Amino acid sequence: MSAAAVALPQETWRPKANPWLIAVVVSLAAFMEVLDTSIANVALPHIAGNLGASNDQSTWVLTSYLVANAIVLPISGWLVTIFGRKRFFMTCLAIFTVSSLLCGIAPSLGLLLFFRVLQGAGGGGLQPMVQAILADTFPPEKRGLAFSLYGITAVCAPAIGPTLGGWMTDSYSWRWIFFINLPVGIITLFLVYKLVEDPPYLKRVKKGGIKLDYIGFSLLALGVGALQIMLDKGQEDDWFGSHFIVTLAVIMVVCLTSLVFYEWFHKDPIVDVRLFKNRNFATANMMMFMVGAMAFATTVLMPQFLQNLMGYTAQSAGMVLSAAALLLLVELPIVGRLTSKFQLRYLIACGWFMLAIGMYVSVRGWDQQMSFAHATWLRIFQYLPLGFVFVPATTAAYIGVQQEKSNAVAGLVNFTRNIGSSVGTSVVTTIIARRSQFHQVALADHITPGNPQFEAALNGLTQQLTHAGLSMHEAQRQAFARLYAGVQAQAATLSYIDTYWILAIGCACMFFFSFALVKNNPRPGSNVALH
């Protein structure tokens, strides 16, 4: 029998259930998991107060989840070869749901962190499996549209999370940000059992079984764990001024470098690093890394500025983010359809070009007097173009890769995007802190005795406070304090503008890198890369 004849059943296989029903069910699981990466952010002070922990200790609620999540993501393809995809997906979903209940009833911070590790490990298998299921459920010409549904979970959930988490924490209790997963998890688990099935190529079990790659797993766990903790705690501990961060950096570099070399020559690698020999796959991963970085960077910047410098509540700041997320719900299916009409690299280049413009518009329109509507429009310009990158880049990652590798592809693509999210958050947080200090020093040179403008502003404000009933000494003290507070606010505003300049330059660079993707034939029935 010819190779073509053998491949035919795999290519023509389709699930018995409606593909779009399957897509909705599995995407619901991914939405629930991605939501948990951001929904707990605004609840940390409440968790710390309720469990008798410090604010620094409470941040481990986020870090523990991200570390466990990041370790499972790249090995999910390998785990599928052992358990089967449907069984692995249902196991992850069950672990995530049960651990959500345990997180909600945790009586101490220590137990909460332990349950968050379990939750992160279970959640780590959900995103890549959803993506792999969609890739096998839909023919190549419809993958873009299917991935647009997945994009709603991956791109919109982080924007909705802080708003939903803030509302639930204020209205009920922080424990409900975990309890909300229970009904969704139980219903999704039942529907997955009824609707999802493994394609024929996944039912072939290797004779003799598969041995656990202990060395590869140990290097991965240590390297990724050190990287994630370093990114999360770096700015807090002054980066390489801290021996703790330096130690983590050394562990990360040694372990991850060793992992690449070890897995490259291993017969059954736990992480299939050889996939990066495919130029299209490597470029698509770079795009997804930057998507994660840009999405989370802007999601951190906007609410942070609105709350810290403009006095917005967490819920009001979340409402600014929600408008862009809602528009993205409409945009993603449109982009999914465009993937069957235009080359993927052109759509991705268009997305980066629009995103660069959006960052530039933010530079020009960023100040402390902007209205709620103005902030909302800036957020839309910063976020909406991501849809033109996310869906085509996800689709491009599968072009030229064997069908048997689809689970490994999904795991690595989601891993790089999640690491990009952590890197983007750490980078912008550091830039804001460092550039604020720089601008504060520069502006402070102008608030010294002898400067006519400073003397005029100080005297004018002192007179106003004196007329309000304060003594001359107290009025002068408060006037100086208010002027210095204004300098700090102005320095912070300038640091945000600097950050958006850097993001704009990064997007412009990615515009040119988009053309490193190979040409693809967008016509229905074709998924061939053209050289």
C-alpha cells in the first residue's frame, strides 16, 4: 500500500459531532483556564488580609500558578502520546476543577499555594489541547476561523479577568474567583466526554511503552521554574542587584541550554525542540511570543496608570479594558475568514503595522487629563490589531509540520506565548520604574530655590493655602509637597510615554520579521507552503 493511501484516512477523518459544537465546548475550558491567570490579580490584597499574609507573600498565589502552568505546557504533546489526547484533556480539566474548589476553601496561604500549583498543572494542559483538537477537527482551510474562536479565550480572557475579579471580590469574596470555575468545569467535562474523540493517528500506541525522560523533565522544571520566578520577582528585588535573582538566572541559563542540547539528540524527547528546525514554526513562535508580550504589557500599563495617577477604581479601570475585548470578539471571526483569502504573512504584517500605529497614537495622546472615552479609544488602538497577528500566526505554526506533531506544536506555541506574557509584564514594569526615576531627577532640577517659575508657583500655591486658613509655615510645607507630588506624577507619565515608544519600535520591527514566514496558498483544500 502506498504512503498516500495510508495518509488518506488521517486527512479525511472528521469527528462524528458537529465541529463547531466541539470548538465551543473545548474553547470554554481554555477560557476558564486563561481567565485564572489574571482574575486573581486584583484580589491579592483581600487574600493577604483574610489569610494573615503580607502583600509580598500573597504574590506567590500568581507565581505558583504560572510556574506549574509553564512547566506542563511544553511537555503536553509528550503526555498525549502516553495517555491519549481526550483522556489527558479530561484529566487536566478534572484536576483544574477540583483544585479550584480546594483553592476556594483553603484555610491558609500555604495550602492555597499548594492547590494553586495543582490548578496550574491541570490548566497547563488545557490550552494546547484545545488548539490541537481544533487543528484536527477542522480542515486546513477552516482552521483560521476555528482558531479565531480559540483567540477569544486567549486574548480576551486576560482583559476581562481583572474586571470580573474586582467585581466578585468587592461584591462577594475573593474565594468566588475560584468557585466560579466549578459549574463551568463540571459541564465542560461532561460535554468533552460525550463529544470529543481522538483521531486515528493518536490511537496508535508504541510497543514497549514510553520511558519517562527524567533528565529532560528535571532540566525543564528547574529552568522554567527559575525563569518564571525571576521574571515575577525581578523588579521587586532590583533584578541583578539581588543574589536571589542572579542565582535564578544562572539556574535558568544552565538548565534551559542543557535541555535544548539534551533533547535535540534524545530518541523520545519530552520537549520536541527539533520542531524549531522548521523556519515557519520558529517564526510563528516568535510572533506568538511577541503577541503575549504586547497583550499583557498593555493590559498592565493602562489600568496601572488609571488607578495610580488618575484615581480610577479597579472596576472603572477594568471597564476601559473591556471595550477593546468586546470589539475583539467581533474582529476575530472576520480575521479567521480572511486567513482563507490572503497569505498569512500579509495579515500578520498588517497587524503589526496597525499595532505600531496604535502605540504611536498612545504616545501622542497620553496625559493625566485624558477622559474615560479617550482612554478607552487608546486601549482599542493598542489591543484590536492583535487579532490580525494571533489567528494567522497560530495557523502558520502548523504549516509544513506533520500531523502527528500537532500536539507538540500546540504545547510549544502556547508555552512561548505565556513566557512572552511574563516577559512583557516584567519588562514594562521595570521600564516604568527606571524611567520614572530618570525623569524625576531631571524634573527635580527645576524645583530648586532661585528658579523663577518654581518660586512663582510655590508662592502662588502658598497664598492659596494661607487664604484657606493654614499658617504660613504649614502652607509653605504643603505647597512644596504638592509641587513635588506633581513632579512625581509628571515623571511617571513621561515614563509611560517612553514605554509606548519602545513598544511602537518593537511592533515596527516585527512588521519586517513577518515576511520571514513562508508563502502559503490560502485557497480551500490547500495548506502547502510555497518557497
